[in-house]
Amino acid sequence: MVRSRDDIVRTIGKPLLADDERVKISCRNVNVYYGEKRAIREVSVDIAEQEVTAFIGPSGCGKSTFLRCINRMNDTIKSCRVEGEITLDREDIYDRNVDPVLLRARIGMVFQKPNPFPKSIFENVAYGPRIHGLARNKSELDEIVITSLEKAGLFSEVKDQLDHPGTGLSGGQQQRLCIARAISVQPEVILMDEPCSALDPIATAKIEELIDELRRNFTIIIVTHSMQQAARVSQRTAFFHLGNLVEVDDTNTIFVNPEHKLTQDYITGRYG
């Protein structure tokens, strides 16, 4: 039986990390409203540095809405308002002095559907570093593009066609191109909103291998509808339901021994 909001009294597990040195992003009492409707309710959670944290839960539970709070993508929605505190390295990202454009350079995002620019493969990756002034000359720009494509596991496949349109790549290659584009501006955090939902199993496996490699240098948060994917790629998992953060803990604990019955019911397929 699916419970109502009133049945979910408090978050259990380990939403807040005891070791402050591990905390990259800290969220406290976050509420999100679309007009009068509250979509996220009093969410508090810490995100550890250089780990993959997975957000899971049924469709419409608020996990993508909450993800978009972390780099202020919800600012683009007029009816949306965010309350509470979200910090990156102890700095409030919603402070009026914070430039959202510069924030999004520090917190990159990869979307559900690959969305390469209608430009060449090279220009897709070069665009961000160019507008942020990260390269002093063409040689430095070339190095950033090649390094980003290498980190995204794509360079060996496209090195002879960098002047070809990015839109001509396969779906999995396009998504890796979007990841290369995200990391080209040297972010500290990468948000991924169901990055494999439009991909076939082979392309999905490549993206998952890439995520595991990227976490050595980046903090990653992934929203996924696939519990199997969350179990494979993440070190911590947060379960959302009806706008509430129900439970968050080490991924193995969430899937093997969750504390909340609602979590147990979801991961065993009783609803969702």
C-alpha cells in the first residue's frame, strides 16, 4: 500500500554526514513550490565529495525537482520558488551575490535526452571554455577539448571527425559528448538527470563505467529510475516519495537493509 505524506514523519538513515571534511554540498530544510503547490518538503541532506549519490523514487516524487535546486536551474521557472539553505563548500548558492551562470560552471548538468549543440564536435566542447575565458589561445583550447573528450571516453572514437556535427553521433556518443561539454569548464560537481533513460543497454554500460571513472575527480549526483543502476554506480542512495526525502544511507544498506517500510516496498517492487 502506498502511504500518504502524513505517514512519512521524518527522514531516517544518514542524511547528514558526521565528517564535515567529506561534505561538498549541504542542504537544510529545502522546500520547493510551484505557485501554491509544494513539490519538495523540508529536505535536509549532505552530499559527499568525490562520491556518486543516487536519487531514486517513483515518477513525480520530486527527485529531479530537487536536483535542479542544486545548480539553480529552477530559477528559470517563473512559478517556482525555493526555500531553505543549500551550500557548496559552505557558501550559500542562493545568496544574492552569487551569479547563477558562474555557479553552473561549478555545478554542471547532463540531461535525460542528449542535447548536443548544432555545431561540430569540437565546438560543442570548446563553447564553455571559450565563453568563460578558460583558454588564453587556440593551443590551450585544443588541449581542453581533447582532455575533456578523453575523460568522457569519447576521443578515440571521434578524433578524426572533430569537425563533424555532434548531432551525427549515436545516442550514447551524444550523451558522452554532453558529458565532455559539462566537464570542459572544470566543474566541481556534475548533476545527471536520468542520463541513460534514452540509451540502449550497451551505451548505458559505457556511461556507467564513465561515471565510476569520473567520481575520482568530481562529485556526482544522479537521478535514475533504475534501481539496478543506482546499485551499480552509487556509494550513497536517497529515496524520495511524494516530495519527501524518506531515507538516505550507504547504497548497500538502502538495498539490503532499509530502515523505512516505504523504502522496502519500493525496492521490492510493491509499487512504483
